[in-house]
Amino acid sequence: MKITRILPALFIFLALVIAVNADVSVLSNVENIYNLNERFSLRTSVSHIEDISGYIKVNADCTSKNFDYYVTPFDFKTAPQELIIPSLTVTGEMVGNCNLNFFMLDLSNNLLNQEFIKTFEVSNKLNLNVVLEDYELSPGESLFVKGDVKSIRNLELKNTLLKITLDNGSYSFNLESSNIKKEIPINEDIKSGTHLINIYVEDANGNSASRDLEFFIIAKPTSLKNLINKLEFSPGESIDVSSLLYDQAGDLIENDAEIKIFNSKNELITQGYNKLIYVLPQNSPPGTWIIRTFDAGFNIESKFNVGELKKIDVSLENGILYISNLGNINYDDNLKFSISGEEFSRDILLKPGEVKKIDLSKEVDPGVYDIYVKSSSEDKQFSQADIPRSDDIVYLTGSAVNDSYDWLANKPALLILFLALLIVVVFFVNKNKRMRQTRHDMDYQIANVRMQKLRK
């Protein structure tokens, strides 16, 4: 326990004794940091309490390497002596922190004095300060890099290598000074968006620096196209159109193109932006339709074809057949009708969207029938269809007269009486008409005489 307390005190005592017996002063300046292949020397003043021969040793204790870089015999004197230590060249093995130590030894290699001179750093990095003149560019413009490169202690440099890498292209320059100002051309077909440019500098001693800078390429629209789901359509199908805008690199970019669809009569049917879906009506006119698209100064046309559709629909309601043209061309056909064995036909000419009515109550007596309709392309059947009595006034009058005639035909006396009454009614109607005409003529003559008197 006592020994452990005595040893530290002994070491302190020996150090004080050595310090008293010898003295070392560093007369030159040592920098805090150095680049590779830089050199520095030491100018020192050395003295000892007595004249004695021995050695001087200077040691560099670095992060990755510890070595004595200078050892020489020396006769120590009581009077201070100036000693110049040869230059130390900084190498790559010394990168990191280094402690510089000065040792005084006697001929028996006993330590006379040890002096810590300084801690310094060794770096293989240069100071690179660069910027871009513009950070947003259009294709085909030039990229300007400017700045400077200096040593780790901001000393001017000469004859350094500058290498600029952009995408897959590399540009090398020899810098005669620390200043950097270079122009890099931008390709016309460069991709849009963010790009990375690397600036690398290296001196002849292996010291280097590198910086990455980002810049943005503004998309330049170069072509506009229409994407259509197909080129041949029938009425009732959907047209799906998308506008595609390409940039200088052939890549798709966002667009808000206006899309207009015109039919074969050059009539505007519908319009939208960027994407348009349109269902062709059944009566869409056949022929060549046009899609006109506008954006970014482009005006393009695409064409598609709408085919012909010949189609009718036959329906029955309250004894009336409704024949509708559901196609997109004129419907011209002869329809044949069969109503419980009774047949007749009609020539049907309908424009697209037009409807024709056929009142079956005018063709057959009221009742329940099986009805067949036959065209050149299709048949339609209505089973047990109810045909009511027609509500047409002509039809009703004729029917009533016909029914009355049938009843009177079975009763001759009543028939003669009916005819006699009819003759009397006609006679008195005509007589009354003649009397009204005579009275009208007399009134006109009297009024004419009065008018002549008034004029006199």
C-alpha cells in the first residue's frame, strides 16, 4: 500500500529533476494542419546543467504510425545552443493527428529531457468552394461552374486538375490558379428533372476535394400525340382518347391538352382535357370522325371511322306498333305484318332516330291476336296481344253507322221511316238556309240606300 503511494511521487520527482537538468526551446513555428507532401523544419535551443555527450531524437507519434524521423549525436553544454532539425515531409501514412516530441539522451541511452512540441493534423483534403451560376436550365443551355480551390490552410494553388462529371460525360481541365470558372454544355436531349454534377480537384501531391451539386432541367415539350383505344367503331361503343406530351428526351410529361371530337359532318360533339371517354350514340353519323388536340403550341389531328348501323326496334302498346330507327343511316324496307292469319305490308322509310306508328285497331276488329312483324333482316312476334277499339272519331262514326245500318236492314218498315225522316230534315234545313240568305240580301239593300242618303 505504501509502495503504490511512493511510486507516483517518485516519477514526479524524477521529471522535476530532468526538467531542472535540461532545457529545450522551439524557436520556429509549427502549423496546426498540413497537406500531403508539405514540409516543415524545427529550430530549437538546447542546454544542459552540465557538459555531456549524448543524442537528440525527434519523434512523430501519428494516428497510424509512430516513428523517429531525426536522431543525431550531440554535445550538450550548459550554455544554450541553437539546433536546426531537418525538414519533415508529410506523407499519407501520417494522415490524422500527430504529436511531435523532442528527446535528449545520454550515451547510455538514459533520458536527460523530453519535450512535447505540438500536436498537428495531416490531411489529404483541399478546400473546394464551388457554386452554379444557375440551378434551373433549359435543354441546350450552358452550365457555368465557378469558385476556387485552395490548400487545407487556404493557400493558393497552381497546376491542379479539375474534373467535372455530368451524367455520362466527363470534362477535364488544368487550373493554373485557384480560381474556377468553367462552362459545361447541356445536351439538347438531356432528361428533364434533377441532375447531379460532380466537381473534383486534385493537386500533384495527391490532395483532393470533391463536391456534388444538383440542378434542374426544365422540360421542353417536343411532340404531342393522341392515344386512341382503336380506329374502327360501331355506334354504342366507347371512344377512349388520351393526350400524350413528350419532352426533349422522349419522355412523357404532364399535360392539360384540350381534346375535341368532331363527327363526320364536322360538328363538335364533345370535348375535355388530357383524357376523354365518349360513348357513341346509336344515331352517330357514319364516316370519318376527327380528334383535334391542342397543347404547348401543338395542334394535331387524329382520325377514326364510325361504321354504318342498320337497326330498328318494333314495340306494341295499346294496339299501336311503334317502329323506331335505332341505326345511324336511313332505314328503307318493306315490313310484312301477319295478324292471326291476316296479312298486309307497309313501306317504311325512317331517318335515324325517327319513329313511325301503325294503329292496328284500324286494321282489325278489337280482340286478342298473335302478331308477326317481318323485315328483311329480323322478325318480331307478339303473342296474345290485345287490340282495343280505335278511338279515332272517323273510325268511331263509320263504325256506328255501319252497326246502325246492319240493325235497320233487318227491319224494313223502320228503314222506310228513317229515310222519310231524313228527307224531311234535309228539306227544312235547305229551306231555312234559303230564308236566311233572302233576309241577308234585303238588309244589305236597305243599308246601301241609307248610306247614299247620308252622303247627299
